[in-house]
Amino acid sequence: MGRCSRHPSPTLITRGHVAHGLAALGIAPGDTVMLHASVGAIGWIVGGPDRVLEAMFDALGDDGTLIMYVGWDGSPYDITLGMPALPPELASVWPPYDPESSRAVRSWGVLAEYLRTWPGVRRSRHPDSSFVAVGPRADDLVGNHALQYGMGEDSPLARLCEMGGKVLLLGSSLSNVTLLHHAEHLADVANKRVVRYWMPILENGAKTWVSIEEFDTEGCLPWRGSVDLFEAIVQDYVKEGRGTVGAVGAAKSYLFDAADLVSFAVEWIEKAFDEVEPHDIDFRTRRADSQDHRELVVLLGAYEAESISSAKSETRRSTRIDEFLEERDHAVFVAETADRLVGMLVASKVAEDRGEVQLAFVAPDFRRRGVLRELEADASQFLRGAGCQWIGLRMDPENEAAREAWHGLGYTSTMEYMERLL
């Protein structure tokens, strides 16, 4: 027997239970709602996950509209990110984004693909920042989605705010509020990171590659807080008594007014980043040598203090640095300012066509400032020269901040391993 939830609640959750919980939270007939949901958090859903969407439409009524951010599971974003030109061999084989048939991103939850295939669904034309909507306002929400700066003024997020829409989290993390990318776009602050990538789309039935520019949705701002930036914003929003908090099934749930949340977030961002240090700090990267030994031991100690339960002795750290510097298939790269080393990365060739990042560490004051990106670029060049075609690293599945940082460099992941094509 298939299970609808890996973490069933003490009682079975029916479509009626979910609809009642939604109404109690504040969903009303005629609302326009953007949904983020963790089906497993709701409980053991009688009849399967699609009952959650049916309950949503029960609560919204015939005049209500539901929208979700679904992306594209076949997106070449991680491959083409930062490419100045598109390799012909890639352009010829990658299939185009088709709003009618391209799958939703699987890792974003089962409901994204369920809603993508719902009767009467409408989907936006943006291949990477793809939204779907069902209901009488669906076309107004997702139609004419701008390709450039797809979270900006000509996006479904902007229209959600204009329509008096709401954002609903059913057991989903506060860090998942996609609407806050729109706030990042609107906020008047310096040092917002811009990315460029290539996407294949259909124009008049033929595949066409387009270059897309936007604020980075995986690290637009140089945030170095202890929790995710979006989570920090929403936590402060809720602390002010804004929004509604309740339970739907077993899932802790939130309902926010979209325009009010964006207004709050823009002000929050502009205040938090008013005097933030610039990205382009004065540092350089290079390959380490024996003269860096003492400082490398210090950096390794700081890395161990953050990443393992019991740090090694200084003698053991010194021996390990010697091994990294001396082994033929290893290379150590460092980032340095005028007076000290602020980052290190150890790369090694582990197979005929595969390299691996053995460890990487950037001093806390220099994170989210481009240091890791430069170190990784040096490591990639070294491994390509050694004949490697892939680079990977092992990842603590609980270290979400590190996972996001490496994902921003083009790595895709399993639970404990991330890799990308060189």
C-alpha cells in the first residue's frame, strides 16, 4: 500500500478537514492565493495529495484563483549560468521550455506538478521562474510574464500584490516565501547581485535560445545572518502581529497579505542593507605554498570548529596541511587580503574524470562576498587541467546555508553529495 505521508498525523486528514482549516485560517471565497505546501507536514491525506488542492478550491470557491511557483525541472540554469556564449553542442541537444508540457521542479513538492496538470491551468512563459495558476484571474496573473527580471514589475508576483492576493504556507518553511524575491527586486539598495544565463524557449513553434538577466534568486544580497534572509524577514513580520498563524491538519500554517508583506520586506531590506559592506572587497586568490602553512593550520582549525563535533589537535592539523600541500593530485587554494588569509579550498583528483572539493572554508566576515566563487574557479581550472570533467563535494545534509552557497555556483545535489560539470 502506498503512503501519502511519511509522517502521518494521529488522525486521518480528509479533504473536508483541510478545507475547514483553510477557512479558519482566513481563506475566503474569491481570494487569490499563492500556495507553498509540505504535504507530509499536513498529515496522512485520505485519497492522496491532490485532495489538498481540491480542498483549496473548495475554500476559494468558483471565483477564487490559486497560483504556485513551479519552475522547470529541465532548466539548464545551472549549466548556462555565467556563460558569455552558448556552446553549439549544448544548444543543439537541449529541448526547449514548453509551457504546455515541461515538468515542474520535483524537489519543490508534489503539488507543483499536480497543479501544473490541473484542468484549466495557465502557465507563464518564463522558462526558469515559471508560475501556474487556476481560476478566473489566472490569465491576468501569469500572462505576459517578462523574461528579463522575472521577479520584478512585470511578474506574477507583482500582479498578486496588485490584486490584493495572499500568500499561504501549509507546513512550509518561512524561507520558502517566493514573494520576497519581488521585494528584493524593488528594494533600493546597493550590491544586489545580477546573474545572466541562457534558456531555450519556443517562438512560433521553433526553439530559440535567449539570454536572461535578473537579480540572483540564490543570493541577491550579501546576507550573513544566522538564519536564512527570508526566514529572518518573515519572523520579524509575524512578531509584529501581522498575518495569521494556525494549523491545517498537523501543519503549522501562515496566511499573509501579499502587498503588505512586500511593503514590510522592502523597508526591512533597505534598513538592513543601508550601510552593508560592498561585495568587491580587496582580495586575491592563488595556489598555496609551504610559506602559508601556519595560517592554513589556523583556517583548518576554524573549519573544524564549525563542521565537526570534536576538533583535531594542532599537530594533526599541521600534518594534514602538509599532506594537502605535498600530495601530487591535491591543490590548495587560498584567498588573501593585504594582511591575512581569509579563505582556503582543497581540491583533488579522485578518479580519471572526476575531481572533488575536500574542504572549503571562508572566514565568517568574508562570506557572501565572492570569495568562495573565486576559490572554486581556481579549483575548477586545476581539475580541468588534470583531465577531470566533473567536480563534486560531500555535504552535511543539515547545512542548508552551505548547500545554498554551492548551489549558487552551479552544483546540483543528492542528500549528501553535490556536483557539477566542468
